[in-house]
Amino acid sequence: MKYDPWHWIALRGTWGKDFRAPSAAEGGSSGELFGAGACTDPTLCPNPNAHSSSSIVTGPGDYSTQCSLQMTGFQAANPHLQNVKLTNWTAGLVLQPLRDVSLTGDYYNIKATNDIIPAFEAGGLGNYSSILRGAPIIQPYCPATYAAGCTSGERVKQVTPVGTSLALS
Amino acid sequence: MQWYKKVQDEHAPPAALSGAQSESGGPIYVIGTEKDAAAFLELDGKPIKHFEVDAAGRFDHYQGVGSAFTPSLA
């Protein structure tokens, strides 16, 4: 709406709601691969930061090779997604001091709810993403009795209790 | 009034399924249909002197997702 009491000044404002429906790639059937960066397996490396000052020391209860993994993630579509809802409003002023000169200033406010973002971005590993595991393999392990952590010579090789990670999903 | 339909049937290339190729920056496959039916009404006028108002409303029905009513005032 616009209110112009005199020819050289006008006040204007807008208000509106908007929405965006999930696309087929977001809510249908789709798959996307992404690089998840360096991840820590929470099951096979529960104490990654216990002794992170030195890379040769592994925390107690950790399989040292599972503490920093460059993981690939798989993002699937979610058929239960709802519309993204937006509410926006603006308020502004228009000044026309001279016949050929006008100055305008507007404030924009846009609020989005139910925005659609990747699950890994929303919660990281553990909240909405889980590890796809392969077969258990023999890996160097720091026994829990080493409360101060293990150097490379103190680690023992043993079979992991669960399979090692293949990817995130 | 508006009616819109979009069908996507992009399957993953064999190289992506075998693991030989990993794309980043977009889905490797998309299969789905988007259908939207919409009705729109807009009223524009000067109810009093020096004051102009434009009111509009739009109703959308997205198949499989739901409906949305989006009013606006300008």
C-alpha cells in the first residue's frame, strides 16, 4: 500500500505470505552423494579428543584408525517433507525533492519456517545421519585400562566389535 | 488460474552405481512428479485520496504435499 499526502513524499509498505513446495529432488525419489569431511566414528572412537594434543596418542577405548575418517555421505529424498512457509513485510519511504530526483529507502523482513536443509547439515553425524557399516576388521585398539591414552606401541590389534564405516546415510 | 505438472525421470548413470564415478553438487538420480493447481485473485484501488492499496490472494494445491493459501498486501 502507498500513502502520498504530498507530491514530494510517499510512505509505502507491503505484507505477504509465500510458500515453496518440496521439489521432486527433495520430496520424491532421489539420491545425492556429498563429501562429509573428517568424521569420527562414535562407536569405534568414543574418546577422540581425550588426548588430541599428540597424534601418536590414542584415547582409551579407541580404534585409532576410526577417529578421523574422510566419509562420503548419501542424501536421499524425504517424502514426508512439508511446504516451506515464508512471511515477508517491507516498509519504506520515497522522497522526491526535485522534479527529476527521487530517493527511496525500504526495509525488508523475510521469515522462513519449515525450511528444507540437508539432514547432515541439520544434525551432523548421529542426529539424523547414521553410518553404513561393512564387515568387522582387525584394527589397532587402545585398551580402556590405558586411562592416559596409548602410544602406537601400546595399541593392540583386535577385531572391531561392529563393522567399520563405509558411508553416511 | 494455473495448472502445472513436472515429471522427472533421471536415473543414475551406471558409473555412479558401480562406484567408479561420484558426482558432487547435485543429485545422481531424481524420479518424481510435481503437480500444482492454483487460483489467484488481485484487487487494486484507491479507497481514499492519496492512498493506494493492492490486495491479492493465491491458493495452491500441490498433489502429495498439501495446500497453501498465500495472501499479500501491497
